[in-house]
Amino acid sequence: MSAQCPYRVVREPAEVREVLHRPDDFGPANALLAVTPLSGPALRILQGARFALPPVLASNDTSSHPGIRKVVAGFFTPATVESMEPRIRQLAKEAAYEAANGLAAAGSVELVQAVAALPPAVVMLEMLGLPVRDLPELKAWSLDSLELFWGWPGPERQLELARSAADFYRWLRKLVLESVASPGRNLFTSLHEHGLSTPEICSLGYFLLIAGQETTTQLISTALFRLAEGSMGIAWDEATSKDKATELVRRVLADESSVPTWRRVASRDTELNGEAILAGEEVLLELTGNHAGAGASAPKGPLPYGLAFGSGIHRCLGAKLAELEAAVVVEETAAALPGATLHGPEPEWIRLLSFQAPRTVTVARLGSWAKAGTC
Ligand code: HEM
């Protein structure tokens, strides 16, 4: 641990898994804390929106967690995820078709906006029984909130990001109240019936409406970037097969997942690998990039990407969905844009404590270009 890094960093996959499987020693209370302490003026902006993130799900270390988790898990059962595949494919095909047309017209196309941004958001809102609306705002708020809580914004930037988070939170509270009052099954009604208060539902919604789609957008972005770059040992045109697209996504999850780290905090004096750890010490777990056998030169066989979604009682509830969405979008994009290759300068990357992806993935035609087919 150094002055620059306030965390005890755990890199070894077996140790990361151990920490995640010792919830009584290492709790998630710090999972959603701002990496950079928020300034007074930024906090006042948030207070103006009655912004609060009481522990409900990802940061909940109390006995209420399993019951709440069960309610949320009911919206992402394996059968529900499987039944969504045709819808995911339809959205992916439509986006890829538009991207191919854009490329044919302009000579290049930016794939983060064209194919990665919207399908995960539409799918998540539909699965939660929530209205699909204000998607551009949701995408912008998501990036701003990730930077506010997992980035290193200076004082001025904090104010901008806090205003954005406050707008998101006001929008969310309206959506929660409207959803709870409306007939039909939706996540917020189910949480209300489970006994959660409006601030608790808003807290869960704030995390889930970001985590349930922006992380997948970022996974797709990195997968398409590495595919177009040709650095993963899988050629662009090979990714038109579902198996190859899935393999690519798993390689990215193993190597440079969109959620590269996650935090825990020691709830009492304990030890890890023979080293003493004091109560209150914060631990940064590396979830990706340290798995022997990952990378382009990885041997064939199952990939060790299991930690990308965490492990144990807080393991990601959207793991199957995210993997499926990413593979289908990659597959349909590769099919609609045959022979695409990276175009233009090296993109800027989102680099936050726990989130990473290229902000843009611009591709152009390589050689002769097949005209976009019908959707
Ligand atoms: C590439 C996409 C995604 C990645 C890399 C990812 C990663 C993670 C990680 C690392 C955790 C913390 C796990 C732990 O503490 O052990 C987590 C928690 C969670 N994720 Fe994801 N996630 C992704 C997509 C999704 C999606 C699509 C959803 C839902 C639609 C989702 C819902 C959740 C929930 C609800 C939790 C909290 C679970 C709990 O505390 O019980 N995630 N995710």
C-alpha cells in the first residue's frame, strides 16, 4: 500500500477469489464509495436532489442482502435471459445494418455509438419492465456517474458530474414513483412489495440502471476494438460465427474486462495469505488480466474469465446476459461489415478505477466493400 494507492491490491486470482468468498472478513460496504472524496459544493448539488445511496445490493453487507438479491435475480433467470436472445439479435442486426449503411455512405463508422451503446440499455429496461425512454440521457448520465464515483475529477469537473448525477437521480425518482403506481410487473414494484423504501429503490436503481447496460457497452467496445485491431488471434470475418464471437468476448473478459477491479473492505482484523489486515483496510481486487493462459497466445480450452463477474454471494446477476449480448452484437457487427479494419488515430480510453473501454472504435472498409444487405 502506498501514499498514491490507498488500497491493498490483490492480484493473484486464487487470493481474489478467497477474499470474495470470505464476506464476514471482507465486506462490500465500500463498493460504491467515491474514489475521490467529493467536495462540499459537489455534495451540496447532490443533496439538492436528495441524492443518497443507502446500502441495498452491491454494497449491502447485512442480512437483508439475500432477499433483495432474490427479487432482482427473478428478472434475470437463465430461462429469461435465453428467451431474450431473439430480441437481442434483432436489436444487434438493426444496429449493425445502420452501421453498414453509415460506413457505405461515409467511408468509416464509429461502432461504440452505432452498435455498442443502445442494445444493452434497451434489453435491460425491457427485462426490468421499465419504459424504454431517454436513452441518450441515460448513456451520458452513466458515463458521468462512473467518472464521479470511480474517477479522479478535479473540483470543477466534480461540479459538472454532480449536476449530471443529480439530474439522473431526479429522473430516476420520478421513474420509481411512476413505476410503483403502474399496473404490471416491473422491478421497482417488486422491490416496493418486498418492503424497500423509495430512497432504497432509487439507490438500487441508480446502480443497476448503470451497471446493467454501460458495462456491457464497454465490453462490446473493447471486444470490437481488439477484433478490428487483429490482436486477439481471431480474424474479423471469423467472428461472424457465434462460437468465435463468444470466444473473443471471453478472452476480453479474461484479459481486459470492462470492470477490471472491484473493492472490498476488511470488516474486522484478519489475515490474507499470512499477512495481517486491519479492520477498515480497503482492498482492491484485480478481476481481469492476471489469469495464466489468457491473451492471444492462450491455449485452446475453457478460458479462466470466471472472476470478471466477481464471485460468491455478490456475484454479478447479469453475467450470462452481458456475455450473450456482447457475443451477439460482435457476431452481427462482424457479419454486416465484412473485412472492417481500424481507421484513424488511436482512440481515447475510459480509464477509471473500476471501468475501462475505448471511447470510440472507428472502422473503415478494407479493399472492396460488400453493399449492406437487407435487415
Ligand atoms: C460486462 C458486463 C458486466 C460486468 C463485467 C459486470 C461485473 C460485475 C462485478 C465485478 C460485480 C461485483 C461482484 C462481486 O462483488 O462479487 C457485479 C455486480 C452486479 N452486477 Fe454486474 N457486470 C456486468 C453486467 C451486468 C448486467 C448486464 C447486469 C444486469 C442487467 C448486472 C447486474 C449486477 C448486479 C445486480 C450486481 C450486484 C449483485 C449483488 O451485490 O448481489 N451486471 N457486476
